[in-house]
Amino acid sequence: MPNTLPTATTLRTPPSVIGGIIVASALASALICYLVYFHAPTDVAGTQLRSLPLLNAILNGLSTFALIEGYRNIRERHIKFHRAAMFAAFFFSSIFLVSYLTNFTLHGETHFNRLSAWWPFYWKLLLSHVLLSVIALPLILITFFFSLTGRFPAHKRLARYTFPIWLYVSITGVIVYVMQAAIH
């Protein structure tokens, strides 16, 4: 009796799924844009949850570590450990996003000293971090979708782009925090 079920290599992803992920990512980016540029902070005195920026940097650092471990494990063909590391990176990044949104809602934007000698480097780093984070979100979600639905060839092809972007965003998130904490 022939196998009538499609294999992972013949599965086609419905465009509506990819479109839904892109729309959800665009809405998340629009919310962040609103919080940064239009929303008045609810805790302008900065008395509530003042440690959120530090927590965000720690979560980005943990995500970076998990991403590197995931990469190392897939290179060594340790699929189970790769999957666990990538779920950890996704978890840390998801908690980061919630904490980041909470911080912006409460405290608004952190202003960097524009008179600092570091300002030219800082704003370029921040700009690249922000732009790539907007690109990273849908890439991460689509890459995870491919993995969770057994579309491993598509997962592998997209992960080659997703991984370095996600890693860059995680690392630069920590650098931005350190620069903001050191030069304010």
C-alpha cells in the first residue's frame, strides 16, 4: 500500500501562515514604535521596576549563549541539544520582548548623551540593532514554524540567515545596554 501522507520535503507552507507571521511581526514592531515615539511613559520618575534594562541585557546575554550553543550542537549533529538550545534562545528572547515593552511603557526611551565621544558609534549601533530586530522577528518565527512542522530543508535554508541576524541583535542589545548604563 503506497504512503499517501506527504513527507517533510514535499510539504508546502500555506502563504497565509507566512503572511500571518509577517503581519503579527509588523504589528509588534508598530507597537514598539508607538511606545518609543508616541506613548507618554507612565512612570516618568523611574521608581517602578528600575532594574528592567539590566534584566533585558541579561536576557539578551542568555539568548546569545543559547544561540551559540544551538549552533555548536547542530554543527555536531546533536539535534536534541540543538532543539533545546534554540527553544531556550526563543524563551529568553520572548521574555526579553515582554520586559522590553514593559520598560518602554513605564519609563519611555533611554536618552544617550549626544555630547559623548561615543555618540557616533552608539547611534549607528543602535540603528543597526533596531532595524535588524524588526527583520529578525518574522525570520525567527518562520524558522521556528518550519522546524515545528517538520519542514527541515526549509528550516535549514532560512536558519542560515536567521541565526546571524538573531545573534547580532542579541549581542548588540547587551552592548547598547552597557553603553547606556556607562554613558547617560
